[in-house]
Amino acid sequence: MNRSLWLRFLAISVVFALLLSLLYARLIREIAGDASDDVQRSMYLFIARLVEEAPYPASILRLDSLRAESPSLALDVWVLSASGQVLASNTAAAPPQKLLALGRPARVHDVLTRGRFFSSTTASAIVRLDAPEPTYLVVRNAGQSGRHVFLTLGILFVVSVIGAIFLGLSLVLLYLRGRSREVKQVIARIESGDLAARFKVDRLDTVGRLMHDFNSMADEIGRLVARLQDTERARRELLQELGHDLRTPMTSLRTAIETLAAHGNAMSDAERREFFNVVSSEFSYFRKLVDDLFFIAEIDEPRYRNAAELIDVDTVVNNEIQLMQSSGRGESNSAGGIDLDVALGQRKTASCAIIGDAYLIARLFRNLLENAIKHARSTVRVRTRTRAGFVEILVEDDGPGMSPEAIAAFGQRRSQRILAGKGDLRASLGLGSVIIKTIVSLHGGHIMLESERAGNALQGTRITIALPLEESRSTADA
């Protein structure tokens, strides 16, 4: 702790001590003020009755003998006549003229005082005695010894208060200094990479609650760092896989182009068309691969938040089907030679809508439909319905079906390309299923896949996407 801080604490202690001393002095003044007038008057009357019991000189001697037992009580006593003549006294000093100038009591045993008897200052009084002629008792208390006592007590009080406040502040500061040292050690451990460093909370005071809050914050930071590390690890793996995945179609394209350049003139028209088909297929695959990979990287970003808006699933599905049918693939009720059997639910209220990103939902259904058309033999059925607080999109094809292993691996990227089948030269890494699973997860939904078994063979695949309705999500949030 530096000197300036100690001086500040000392100044604060002095100020508080002075304030408490003023309060203490005010209380003493109140105690020795009006509340003690009756006691003060009784003391003077007691002395007056002692003087009245015998001749005045003898009574004063008796009073001095009684006062001798308490030498700290210094009393000067005079008995005066109405004319001011001293009839008896225990001192050679003259009566206090300032007191006499105030006047004299008119009735027997009336008391006229000046100053307070129980204080460190001089106090005096005039008492009219019970005598045939007006006679007055004058008493003066010098108060010298009491002044020293009060002064000493006041000084000790101020010093004690200053010391107590200063000691208390010092103890608090030393406690905080120790905690500050512990804070620096924990922070230094965290900075060095020890994210498990925590405070030992051994008390539930304000500082203890702060340490508990710091530990909670450190836990959250640890979880955030772990997520960032997982994201970075996934990003590195994605880049590595991206290089591998892009290298395969690039190699295929290069080989086909070099073959055409070197032997194109010697090839027949059928062979050249076959090579051009390979180049076109690889180029389409290459473009779709890049789009899918970057789309997955975008929606897997930790800071990604899907746009919140009301979406009518029927409208999105109908729009995607119309876009596919109007893309020149065939008749209005078919796509690439595959018949589309579409039956959408009739929902007219916003309560059946979902909350999500319309672009992602459109991309979700597009991938579902393209995947079904790619594997179907002749027909793809599309249905939408609401059930148990969810809106369900059902896409069913009459293709060869999926094995239990393929269903379990749905949503995972394949380690190698496989052909789409039916003589199609296009190949896939399964990124479409990865996109489907990611979008459904972002919207709080779930996926169910089924393939029927006909004898020893699988036939057809039905994929059901269930997304929570807007009304059910609002109820869950509430």
C-alpha cells in the first residue's frame, strides 16, 4: 500500500472521529444541561440546610470537614447579609461579583445559579437561607480538577475513535490486498493457458459472491474457448477435405481435357461426346461441390443466427416445385421424367406457420426433392401436414431404398464419391444430407427416414422433416 492511500485513510478516520466527538459533546451537554438542573438545585439546597443547622461559622467548618473526604470537590462558601457583609466563609477571597450582579433570590430556599455544577467550568449559586433577616449562601465550585478530567476523557475518546476507524480500514485494506494478490495469481494462471484456474470461495460475503461470479464467468469463457477450438479444428478438417474433394474433379477435368486436346482428332464423334459429357458432369459436380461446402461452412459458423420470420411451409414447397417444373425439365406435373404427386395441406392462418429463415427452408426442400428425384424410378410423392405441434414435410420416392447403415449415416459426409446411379455420371459426397440435417437442427426440428422391405430387397424411401409450429414454439418459450 502506498503512502498516499494510508494518508487518505488517516484523514477519513480523523473526520469520522471529529464528527463522533461533536456528537459525544452534544450528548454530554444535553446530559449536563436542563436535565441536570434539578440535581444541581438539590445539591445547593443540601449545602444550604447544612449551613442552617448551626451557627454559620460552625456549619461552614462542618461542611469543610465533610468535604475533606472528597478533596477534588473544591467549594468556596460565603454567608452574606442583605447588605453584602460576610457573616462566615471558608476562604479569604471575595464573593463572586458577577454572580451577585445577577440579583438575589426573593423567597427562602430559592436558588439563583450561574454555570453548571457538574462540568469542568466554574459554577456558582446564591441560595436564600431560612433566617429572620434576609441572609444568603453563596457557593462557588472552581471546577479545575474536573476540567482536566473532561479534557483527558475527550482526548482519549477522539484518539480511540481515530484508532478504531483507522484499524478497521487497515484490516479491510489488508484483506482486500490479500484477495487482490489471489486475483492476480488466478488471472496469471488463466493467461498462461490454465483455464481450470478458479478462486476458492470460502465465505459468502460480498467478495465471496464476486469470486463466485468470476468463477462462473471463467467457466463460460472455458466453454467458449472449447467451442472455438472445436470450430477451428472443424475448419481445418474442412479445408483439408475441401482440398482433397476439389482435387478429384479437377484431376478428372484435366485428364479429359488433355485427352481431347491430344487425341480429339483421332476420336469418333461418339467418343468425343462421351468425353464432353464427362467434362460437363465433372464441371457441374465441381460447381455444386463448391456451393455446398461454402454453404455448410456458413451455417456452421458459431455466430450464425437464422433469420426469424413467419414462414408458410406450403407456400415455400409450392414455390420450389413450380421453379423446378418451370426450369424446362419436362411437363408441368413432372421433373426430369419423374412424376410429382403433390398434396399440400390447406392452412390459412399464421398459427400454422413456423419461425425460421425462408431461404434455408427453401434450400432444405430443394435438396429433399432433388435427392428424391435422383433416386426415384418413376414417382415422387410430396405431402405436408400438421401433427402434435409440428408441421411435417414428407417426401417419398419409389427408388431402391436405403439400408439401415445408409439411414444411420444420413447427414454425414462420405469419405468418397459414389455415382448417382441409373447411368448418371454425376457423383456425390453426401453433402446434400449434411445440409438437410444442419438446417433442420438450426430450426429445432427432427428427421425420420424409412425404407420398406419387399422380400429380400428394399423398396422406396420416405423422409419426414418435422419443424415446430410457431404457436408451439411460443408456448415453449413462455
